[in-house]
Amino acid sequence: MRVFGVLILAGAFVGVVGCKTNKPVPEATPTTATTAPAPEASQDTRPLLVCFGDSLTAGYGADPGSSYPDFLQKDLDTAGYLYRVVNEGVSGNTTKDGVERLPGVIAMHPAAVIVEFGGNDGLRGLKVQITRENLATIISGIKASGAKVLIAGISLPPDFGPDYVSTFTANYASLAKQFNVPLYPFMLKDVYGIDGMMQADRTHATNAGNEIVARNVMAAVTPLLHK
């Protein structure tokens, strides 16, 4: 699959955005020495920033720890934003899958959510109106929970025809306006089509590409955050 056009921080151009999981121990010798109980691990109380999407979010094909949410966590830490980034990307997900997973994301009580869906809908030729309705359900549900939303937009290769591609792409800006939320136009900005930034499938970013995606996304999402 090839990624092409625009992104909202609710969608990114995705080709098919799919894919992303003894020797016996000797018994201890009894002892009368008393051991102090181990201290309980401190609970992470930072507000959550959830990256919700498909394989572009999941980091399909990248090394462990090299998805864009992983790099985003590092960038936020460096800049002094005390948020915990949660990667809720699932390879192959469509907007319908996003709707089905929405209750689980809301149950996390996130402070903000980056929504990146739609590429797989487009590559499968699903009706644009259905994609729009599913995205609207996701965005409205997150907003109703009190969390802030950033939509990531995406487009499709020209093979799908100019009418379909233009209508599909326009969905993101239209939804951002309808729900009064910020839009990040193209998830793979500064990455798509650049040597070393994209994997051989020409759809998913490499480790280096995900690092750039995170840097660009951070600039779009930090206005929703606080230090």
C-alpha cells in the first residue's frame, strides 16, 4: 500500500495500514532473617496522551521502541511536558474498528487523543460517507469524554480517481471544522517519498521516519497540552 496525501491527527495516508505481539531452580534455603517488604512501585499519575490509530500509529515494520508515539514520548519529556503517551495503534484497523475500540480508549480517561484513521478505508474503496460517519463518531465520543482531540489527515494514490481522492481527503478538514478541533494535514509530512524515511512498502515510515513524524506531530499537539 502507498501512503499519499493528507492527514488529520485523526487519519494518515496509509497504504494498507495493517499488521502489528528451564533449568529447575533450587529450593531456597530456609532462613530466620527477616526481609523488609519491597516498597510499592510508585503509580504513574501523569495525564494520558493517547495515540489512537492504525499501523502508522502502531509502528508497523519499525523496531520495538521506534514508533512515532515512542519518539513523541521522548520529545515531550525533553520539552518538559509531563504526559504519558499510550500507543493505541492497531495495524489493519479501519474507522469501523476505531469505533469499536473507542469505549476502551475513553475508559482510560485521556487528557488528549491523536486520531489517525482512514487510510485502510480508502485503500479498500469504502464509501467516503461511511468513513466520515465513523470518524465523526470517534471524534464526538472523545470530545464528550472531556478529552481534547487532534485529527491527523491522509489521502490516497491517484489510482483511486480524482473524485474519490478529493472527496476522501476533504473529509478531514471538514470534520475538523465541524467539531472545532485542530487538524494535522499529513501524517507523513517530510517523510513520504524521501529516501531512508519510508520502508520498502512505501507506506510505513522507518525508524528515522517515525522520529520525524513525532517531531511534526508534537508541534501540532502541544497547543492542547500544558506544562
